[in-house]
Amino acid sequence: MEAQTEPIIFKEDAMVRIQLLDGSFEVNEELLPVIQHAASALELSSISGLKEVRDQDFFEIFTPLLNAHYGLK
């Protein structure tokens, strides 16, 4: 068995802060299409419009989309 001589490099996931009317949260960059879909469902043209949306209203739309993205029920 050979010893590992090179360092193991782990790639950190890029996180993106999403600002809502009454708070903010961070998501993995890969979820940006899901966030955009939720914004569209809220009749917003872009993610930046979420600053005007209450977190409760956003998560009512986002949670089922997130579950579907990951194949959860």
C-alpha cells in the first residue's frame, strides 16, 4: 500500500446569499435555477426582486420546487 504524498484538495461549494424582505439565506450555487423558478412563480423577472417578498411567501413556493429538484416527496 502506497502512502499519499500529495495533498487532497477539496473544492468548496460556491454559496450565494438570497435576500428576502424579512431575512436572507445562503444556497448552493447549483440551486440558482430553482430560485429563479420560484421568483418566476412569484411573477418576478429576476432573483433580485425577492427583496420585496416575505420569507413565508417565498418558502411556500420554493420548498416544493427544492423537494422536486432533489426527488423528495
